[in-house]
Amino acid sequence: MKRKKSYFADSSFLIDLAREKEEAVNIQENYNLKTSILCVYELAKLSELTVTQIISNNDVKYLDEKDIENSVKFYRSLKREGEMINQTDLLIAGQAKSEDLTLLTADEDFTKIKGLKTESYR
């Protein structure tokens, strides 16, 4: 049996999934998805879903030392280049890098990060 491709889902994807947008639902049905506890926070604050509901329906990664190290590298690289993105997004990017997964997102800011694999789903 062929193994499904895996992605690291950003908040934008989870929000579209909660809104039952067709492209997000199709991806969820056909791929393995992991997400960040930070994305859980972002979805919970923007929806009526509880944190428990979101966690119970997703493979959630919590922050660890490797994630922070990756995020700091991304931050320093962006700072040197005179670019910057949202700090929460930097942490999510660090987690996707730690998992060696492509970040599934609709947020173009992530494309500024060299060394991060991203894919737009829209």
C-alpha cells in the first residue's frame, strides 16, 4: 500500500478546514497532516472551536528545543536580509523544518524563509 504524503499545516489551512472549504477538505482526506500547538491557538481564537476539539482532531506538535533553534536561525537570516515576518509564524516555520515537512499554507510570508519548504494549497 502506498504511503500518503505528509504536510505540516499552517493556521490558514486549519481555518479553511474549519470553514469546510473544499480545497482544504480534499487535502485532509488525501494526505497526512501535522500541525503546531501555535496553529491550534490561532484557530481557537478565531473560531468557536475549543482547544480540546482542535487537538483531538489533529496531530499536534508542541514546541521543543530543536524548533526554537530552527526559528532563531530563520529569524537571524531574515534580519540580515532586512526582511521579517510575524514571530508566531517563525516558530511554526521552525517546527515544520524540525519535522522535515512541507508547510501547507496560504500565507506568502513563509516564502521569505530560505530553507523552508512551502506549498500553497489555494
